[in-house]
Amino acid sequence: MQKRPPIFRAPKRVLRPEINVTPLVDVVLVLLIIFMVIAPQLEAGERVELPTIQNVERKSKLQAMTLTVTISGRYLLEKDVVDPTRVEQTLTDEHKKSPDKRLVVKADKGVTYGKMRTLFASAKKIGFPGVALMVDERGKTANP
């Protein structure tokens, strides 16, 4: 009879739990994409195309309320729609509530000059401590 070689068995492996991070990474990336898409829509008012400027003067952040004027003629104070015939009255009421707040006008670049001039004159007559026009800095490198 022929002698068999001894059978060598591998030592038993001890099972160790491991965390699979692949699903976690997938979920985090999906959430990141969702927030990147949603974040631009969270800004106050309606989306408008701002006029561009070349020289930007940096000022400190002061308390301000935002009045949005769209190309279609809609007015929004922060995110609330305002009747175009009652814009001046609404601004007067808001100024009485908090007289130290400034007014920032966020208007589409297609809004007529006359409408914007009337709006600035109304804000001055109401007594806002400051009125600013929100602009886009992306065009600052373009030639005038």
C-alpha cells in the first residue's frame, strides 16, 4: 500500500465584520447633487438676469430687504408677490415696521430705465436710509 501524504488544512478564518462604504458614498453623492440643483432656487425672489458692472465697491453687509422686479412686470418683496399698483404703499408699510433697513432692488436688465427711476424716487420719498441696485460681477472683465 502506498502511503498518503498528510492532509494539511488551513487554519479556520475568524469572521470579522467590515463596513461597506460604497452605498454610503452613493447616498452622499446623490444628496450633494440634489442640493447643488436646489440651492440656486432658494435665493430670495424670482430669478432675474442682473445687469453687469466693471468696478465693484465692497461694503459691509447691512440689514436690507430685497425688492425683485422681473422683466414681465412682477414685483416681489423678499419672496412675497406685490401688486404693481401697491408697490409704493407696501414699501411704506415695510419701512414703518423697520426704518433702519435698506432697500436692495434686484431688477432684470430688461426692465426700462423709467420704471427703475420711478422706483428709486419712491424709495427716496419714503425715506429709506439707502437704496442699492443688485448687479452681477461676471461682466466685470468685459470691455464697456
